[in-house]
Amino acid sequence: MPAKSKAQQKAAGAALSAKRGETPKSKLKGASREMMESMTEKQLEEFAATKTKDKPEHAAR
């Protein structure tokens, strides 16, 4: 499932980095922390790999 916004894609990238041990988990906040805890590495890769062209900065609620 692709990310719906640039912000979601960035949060997934940060969560993926922490899940792989490249970034300390203590640096994560908000959505990226929740994503890291609740999603698999494969799911995070799919979100983080989403092209950001034509995506809104933030998804409409």
C-alpha cells in the first residue's frame, strides 16, 4: 500500500531507519514511532519507496 502523502512517506522512512538500527529509536516522534512499532520492515519499505511527485504534503483527514 503506497503512502498517501509526503509526510507519511517521510515518517515511514524514519521508522524504517530505526527498525534497521541505523537511527536511534529515541529520535522518533509521533507517527514514525507508531509506524516503527506496528508495521513490518516490508510494509515500511513499501511506504518509504512511494514516489512523492503529485502527492500532497499532508493527507486530508
